[in-house]
Amino acid sequence: MKSIYLGNTTMDATLSFVMANMAQCQPNHIALDPFCGTGGILLACAEYGSYVVGSEFDWRLLTAKAKPTKANTKNLARKPDEMMYKNFSDYGTLNRFLGVVGADFAYPPWRPAFSFDAIISDPPYGIRESSQHKSRRQGDATDTEPEKYDLTNIYVDLINFANIYLRIGGRLVFFMPTHIMTYDESLLPTHPCFKLFSNDEQQLNHTTSRRLITMIKVRESTGDEKATVNEKLFNNFRDLYFTPNTKIWEQLNSENDTSNSSVVSKKRNHDE
Ligand SMILES: C[S@@+](CC[C@H](N)C(=O)[O-])C[C@H]1O[C@@H](n2cnc3c(N)ncnc32)[C@H](O)[C@@H]1O
């Protein structure tokens, strides 16, 4: 059976299961996706028996007002019950769907005493919008630009959030976009209370990849311990994503002519 409630960012079902598996989702666990979109990842977590909860700041996704994206359905209105809960209902896991909270991840609404067994997410890569912004808060000036929420800060916030809200032994599983030529393992995010469990690459095009990262919380924080995310990791990710491959190959070939370098040797040089 196919899910009915989908959007143009819905996580591929197979990858959702890989993520839920990496997070060791199981019965009686509670899993959170703080950028849940249409709930694709949560569906897989529920299938493994976990109770699931999401948060998302796009009200059109929360209320299923965004247009359907399946082939030949773009001009059709969604059916009244074409919403996230219907997917859980169709798969027989509605009793594990705790619900979705409308919230900007920059301002988490959860009580600090609350604890999740797994936090699993595919945060926005900034591809659809040239820049991402935090929501305006009550009292913020409306005549100024809202505060920018760049990739580095999103990942810093995600790991610091997991440090507060994940139980010890719980897993933080997330996708993270990287640029193939400039990626270096030493740039990966770290936090003193987490150990890196796995780092797997999925290539998106000739220049960009995304990495599925699994981190395990190994101890409680003893003070003001924070995540470190090197901003070089995201190096103009959006610009590179949109650079046509032909242009990149042209550029590389012209560099080859002058320096006899290749993609591989360039990467090697970078690594050295
Ligand atoms: C890559 S999509 C994840 C899609 C999801 N995995 C699914 O299956 O539909 C990222 C989601 O994060 C949401 N988002 C972006 N910025 C956010 C923020 N500051 N707080 C909460 N959600 C945000 C977007 O609206 C989008 O739905």
C-alpha cells in the first residue's frame, strides 16, 4: 500500500526505514522528528513499534493545505482526510502516532524534563529557499529582516537539543548535506556527550552528497557542553547544488589542461 499524504519533501520509504533502523526504534520507545514535514520518517518509526511525535513549522504541511505532489495530481485539491494521521491509520499504526506540534525548531516547545529514546530527522538543506529564517517572535520588530537560520546553526541546535532531550544510550539520526570535493571527516559535528556511531554517504549529484549520521548519547552533560559544527562543512552548499554539472566539468577540464589535475587528484590534494 502507498502512503496517501505526501509532499515534495517526503522522505523516501526505504531511507525512512534505514533511519528508523539506525535509531533502533522499537516498541514502547518514543521517537521525535523535529522537522517532520509530511511525517515520512515517523511512519517508519511507528512501523517498528515506537510511539512517534513530530514538530514542523510549515502550517500548510500540518494542515495538509500544501498541494499534492503525486504525478497528475498537482491541480487537484486534497481529499478532506488526506492528512498525516491518515497514513498512520492506513498502515494500522495510528495508536502510535502521538501527534505533531506546530513549532519552529529554533524555539523548541518541550519541557526540559521530557526525554526521547530517539531523535530522527532530515532538516532542511536550504535548497528550496535561498536563505532560511527563524520565525518572528512576539515583540520582534516587523520592519526588519527575520533572523537567518543557516545550516551550521540548524545542526548546532539539533545536537544541543538532543543533548537535552535524548536519554543516555538514545540515538540521534540525521541527514546532513555535504559538498563532495570539500568534505573531510575531521569537519563532522561533535559533542562531548555523544559518540559517532556511523556516517554513510548518499551521492545527490556530481558535486553534492548527503550523509546519514548516527550519534549515540553516552553521558549526561556536566556543564555548559555544546556541539561543534565546522561551517566549512556546508561551504556554499546551495550554490554548488545548483551549479550545472556541465559547468563544473568544464571548469575542471580547464584546470586539467593547465595543471593536469583531475577530480580525484584535486580531492586527494584537499585531503593532504
Ligand atoms: C527536508 S524536509 C523533511 C521532510 C520530512 N522528512 C518528510 O517526510 O516530509 C525539512 C522540513 O523542515 C521544515 N522546517 C524548515 N525549517 C524549520 C524550522 N525552523 N522549524 C521546524 N521545521 C522546519 C520544512 O518545512 C520541511 O518540512
